[in-house]
Amino acid sequence: MIGDLFDTIEEPEVNIVKLSDGTTILHKYAYRDSADLMQELSKLLKISPFRNMVTAGGHIINVAMTNCGNLGWVSDRQGYRYSPIDPLTGTHWPKMPLAYKNLAILAAQQSGFKDFAPTVCLINKYLPGSKLSLHQDKNESTFNAPIVSVSLGILASFLLGGQSRSDKVSRIALTHGDVMVWGGPDRLRYHGVAPIKDGYHPQTGECRINLTFRQT
Ligand code: SIN
Ligand code: FE2
């Protein structure tokens, strides 16, 4: 009985798996900080709330987004770009919380990227049914820095492709607190998220939150 009691409060162990030269998955690396990350998120959302952006073609992106940091990723009828100003509020994006920056820097270090200095954190909110098509992150001014991606909340099936769109795609189950890092030779790997299934997580409710840290 006592065993059961302690099982429920035990933290899952961090497990770092190198998938290739430039790609690492850090299972549960953000688990310990997740309540803090979510608390910071609620403060950020008061300044720059989630919104559904449109693409140049007029298609509404079904993943809701916001940003923190010096710059934010935006999409509208003019296309994708980084902007220091949140177009919704007309003012700067909220500052990147120290807890966010430190976590991203440490996860990059653990994955072999020493000098990561994230300037942008794109925050995605996926409801059941939301997905992100296979793409490369290539709006950044440099590809020398890695991408650090933190998953919170309900399960996602992450699609990890190769350097070209036609390369084989593997599916990686990402759960609350998992961190993926890709950079160096893998910086331009195709990736995406399969349609999210229904679920519930005590910290996020019925959604998945993803924090993507980039340097530009
Ligand atoms: C992204 O590619 O911008 C986000 C990936 C994710 O949500 O895991
Ligand atoms: Fe991406």
C-alpha cells in the first residue's frame, strides 16, 4: 500500500537518447519544471494571447500560436516572418521568462550544442484534431543554432523526417515534459505533428502545448 502511495508522487526519470548526430530526445527533461512553465505561460497569455494566424494563401492555421522573446514568428497574407511586435497588440512580445531560457540552454547543452542563445520562443496550442504538416524551420537568420522543442500536456505523435520531404518519416510519441533537440547536420530536418487525439492532462487540460526555442 505504501509503495502505491509513493509511486503516485514519484517523478519519472530523465532519459536522454541520441537518435542521430544532430538529434536528441530528452524524455521527461522538462517534467520537473512543468508547473513553473505553465504558470509563466498564463502570465505571458495576459500580454499576448493565443490566436489563429492565417497563411499567405488565406488558410487559417488550426494550431493556435503566440510568442515570447525579442522576436516572434508570425504569419499573415504577406507570408511568414519574424517580428519584434505582436501584430495583435501592436506592442513588443512579452520577455522570455528566465525559466524558459535556462531550460532551453541546458537542453541544448545536454544535446551537444554549447552556445545556444534563444531569441524566440514560439508557443503552440494543439486541440484534439490539430496537426502540423511536415515542414522545415528555415525562416531563421542562422542555421548554426539548434531547435529546442518542449512538449507539455496531452500526447503527440511527432513526425521526424529527413533532409528532403520524400525521406522516411518516423513517429515519436511525445508526452508531458519531453524535449526534442535537432541541430548541426540535422538542423533542416523535416518535422511535423500528426493529428492530436483526445486526451486530458491535469496541467494543460484537453490540449497540448509546445514551446519551440530558436535563435535568429
Ligand atoms: C513546430 O515545428 O513548430 C512545432 C513542433 C511541435 O509542436 O512539436
Ligand atoms: Fe517547426
